[in-house]
Amino acid sequence: MHHLRFFSDLFSEIRLTLSFHGSEIDSEHFRLLEQTRGECESVYLGALSGCRLRVHTEQLDENTLSLRACLDSDQLLSCDAITFSFLYERPGADLARGYVPGGALECGRAGLHRLSDQSKTPEDTRFCGLFFGSQEACVLFGTQLPCSQMLLYQAELLHRDRVRFSAVNRFTRAERRHLQTERILLFTGLTPLMALQRYTDTLPAPLHPTPPLCGWSTWDYYFTYYNIDDLRENMDQIRSDAQLSKSVKYVFLDDGWQYREGEWHANYRFPQGLTAVADEIRQAGFTPAIWTNGCQVYPLSETGLRCGEMLLTDDCGNAIQFEGRYIIDPTHPLGERYLEQLYRTLYDAGFRAFKVDFVSSLQLGIRFYDRACGVYDAIRRLFSIIRRAVGNQSILVGCSYPPECGGGVVDYNRFAVDIHNHWSHVLWILEYLQMGFWQNGRLYRIDPDFLLVRGSDTSRERETNVYNPAPAPSVSPENPASRWRRGSVFTYDEAETWANIVVFAAGNVILGDRLSMLNDKGRLLLRSHLTPNRQTALPLDLGDGTHAGIWYSEPDQKLLLINVHDAPKTLRLCFSEYAICAPKHIQCEKPFSYQNGILSVALRAHESAVLSW
């Protein structure tokens, strides 16, 4: 299959491979022939040993193509995967300088990665392609949402001017008579930002997202160790502050309240029980909210030891583990009963907002009790059970909820890696935000994680992570985990930059510091960043480097400029270059120059500036 219509001008070769229990069959054996042709679409049909293969291509507009394959048989099929590969060539070009966009199957893979740094990228979800600069045409593969099965992309540098892209559609173990890949979208002739905006246009009609939450959480200052006195102290701090008391409405019990995963009752630090804790939060004027690791259980818990049949297993029947925890199958009747009872119990205790963490671990499932379910079907099933238990008026916050599940399932989603008061995590979350800004308001309201401001210049404490000191440096700097809490804690510039990012993300604002330990500079920083923008800002310089530093919020008429570098740098913006009407006057609390539609701001390392007009 070398010349699929619409794709032949872009790729010198396109192949399709089907995997059956480890053996592979090339689509050439199906002798595909173009059977029907519309003005903008083609269908290719072929057959082999009673199996019928159909490949559908469509040109959605001059810059957007789509591709999908279907396999049918009168007998049961045992197909593990269907793989498309695309050979992309630009004679004489240096493709190695391009950046490959990632969707973050693993926490270290979001954002942009220089292709020259690796001959073959790890498998990743949602996106692939090549970006050559914010003003240059790119190639972007994107998966049509919502999905059922997992679609994984890779890019391999074969030669300086030749790259192979692959898209592997993996199916959960089940014998079916019909298989259909997820729909692959290809965007060409557009800048990276335009391509992502066009991708957003392919999503279902936008939802009416719930407004951003504003609250306070035990994470991350207290880590997993806190008690009722810690809750009381911070609630008192909020109520005694004129600005905080007007904005902060929720109090979250994060990880640390439970005995262990799988035995979800209050531990020894809350001898009065969860109902009494929720009552006290409500009487203080806040809405009680609670964290759970909803689909995972500790192996030595009662659930892990006695309820093995409702756990996900591998091909050998062994329980699958994720970070030392078993995973509940929400499609199993016992798993469904367990989950519904858990969340109904928490609801009856008085909680009305539920943060459900580690749900992406269900992507490890290779088979479910309900054999018709793909991994994303199972995650949607999980939240439908929780919603049934807690009602439509309660709030559901997904945490690592994959966008592939689509919108209308969770109200909010913690869409990025954890924030900690280290610059390495600010950059890490920027990587997610620059490739995921489109999610906000289309799928759910995003949660950028906690608004932390404590650091060397904003805290009254010498050690700002009393309950969770930073780990020793990793032995392997190539390992993504080596980025975890690297370097010193926030300077004032870094704390302010993170606070600005939270505002420009236009999602939730959940405080995560011990408020009594902030100094005057820290408290002022919090008070001035409680209200998010109306719409997530756009990364104007997407593709110019690994991290976008120019963020534009059109409805708010604001710009956020970030010096992501470790040395002072002057950021310049020509409004006409980005098709933005140059304002007559600009306001900014920091020094800047503005002449003839060109803006210049000199920033210290990791400093940021907000400009408005």
C-alpha cells in the first residue's frame, strides 16, 4: 500500500501491518484496491483468508487529512495491533533539527523533544510530528477524540532528511469479528499553534465548563502527614484574611487521611472519623473535598488480599502492578460494587468534591472483564460508577485522566505532572500546557495543580519542605525521574512566574502552602493571583524551543513573557508577526520598551512579566 490517495504527495511510502499473536501480516497481502471515490475521500478494500480490510482516507480541508482502518471477518479475530507507518522525506532538509511533540504516556514525555537527541522517540500518545519553529509549517499527527483503544506514535530518524513515523493501534485482548482503529488526523502547511488550533476544531462541540475552583489543600506542604489541627490552622488563616476568605471555598484532604489504599477509612490521625472532619470543614464555611487513589489498592490490604478476581491481570494471570499497587477492573461486577460503595460512603460522610488519582494506570490493562472495553472505555466506566455514587451535584476532579477519554466525564482534570517548589517542575508543567492548552473548556476545566509560592524569599521557614525534603540527586540524568525536585527551592522570581502561569492557565486555583509560614511577600503574592484569566493563554512561540515563553490571552488582552533560561534574557515580540493588532498603550509593573509595534522586556533568569492593554 504505497500510494494512498491524498497522502502520496506527503510521504514516499505508507505501510499498514496487522499483528496476530506476535506474527505480522503486511497489508500488501490483502491486495488493496480503491473501490469508491468521492471528491474528498477514498476507500480501499482487500481480503485475505476470510478477513476483509478497509482503509478509509478523507481530506477534511486543504490542511487536514484523516485515516482509519477496519478489519472484519466471519470468524473471531485475534488481532493485537494494527500499525501505520509513514516515510517522510524532504531531500536536502535537516529534519534532525525538528522538535517532536508528545502527549505524555509517561510523565517525562510531554512537550517537545529535539529529534537529533534520539534516533527513535519512545512510544507516546495523542501527538507526533515535527515542528521547525513557531512561524514555519509543521507536520502534526493527532488522534481524533474520544477514543476506545490506545494509539501510540513514534518518530525515527533514518537519515538527515528522512523520518519514519509510526502509529500503533493496540487492542485489548478479546476475540471479535470487527476491529476499527482510532482515527488518525494529519495537519500540514500550518504553524504548530495553528495546527493545534485546527486539531481543537475537530473535537466535539465545546462543553459549558464549570467555573474554576478556588480552595486550599493539604498537599504539597504537608505531603502525607497532617491532622485535624493542621486543617484548623489553615482554615483560620483563610477566614482571618479579607481577600483569601472571599475566594477560597474548598478544603481538600489529599493523600494521608486514609489507612492505606484498599482500606479507605480514616487513619489514627483522625480518630474522630471522616464524618466529624467533614462536619468541621463545613461549619468553618468551606466545602469538604477529598482525594482518593480510586482504582488502585495496596497488595497487603484486605482488598488486595481477598478480592483478587476483580483486579487486572496479565497474560499469565498475575495481578498487574503500577508503582507497587494493584489495579481494580471497573468493568468487573465486584470492582463496580467495591467502587460504588467506597464513593457512596465518602459522600455520606459529607464530602462533595472528589479528586480521583492515578486513573491512567488503567491504560496498563490488556484485557477487562467486559471484553468489549478498551482502556479508555474502562476509565469512562470508572467515572460513571463514581458519578452514580456521588450524584450530579458533586464535583469530580480527574488526576492523570487521559484526554483520549473525551469530555463530559470529569468536571476538572489535573492534566500535568506534580508541581513542587522547584523550577524544574515549573518547566515540566509548561511542557504539558503548551501541548494541552486546548483541553480547557473543550473537555473539562483544567487543574494546573497547586498554587505554591513558598521559597527562599517568601517563607518564614528555612526548610520549606518540612514533611517531604527533596531527594538526593538521581544517578542517571537521562532518566526523566532525575528532574524530580531538582535544584534549590523557589526564588521570588520563580514563585511569581509559577503564580502567573496558574493565572494564565485559566483553571483551578488551589493553594498548597502552610499559610501561617508565608512571610508578607508570600502572602501578597497569593492574594494577587487568586483570579484566573477567562481563557487559557496561547503559546505564541510554540516550536521555537523546548518551552514556550510568550503566552497570549486574547479575551483578557494580556501577555505573559517568561524567561525560561538560566541566564538573563531580553524577550522581544513583534505583534504583527503573530497577527495581533498592536495596542496603542501597554501597562506593566516591570520596565519595558515599546516602539513601532515591537515590545522588548529584559528579564532575569526565570523571571516573568505580565503586560496588559
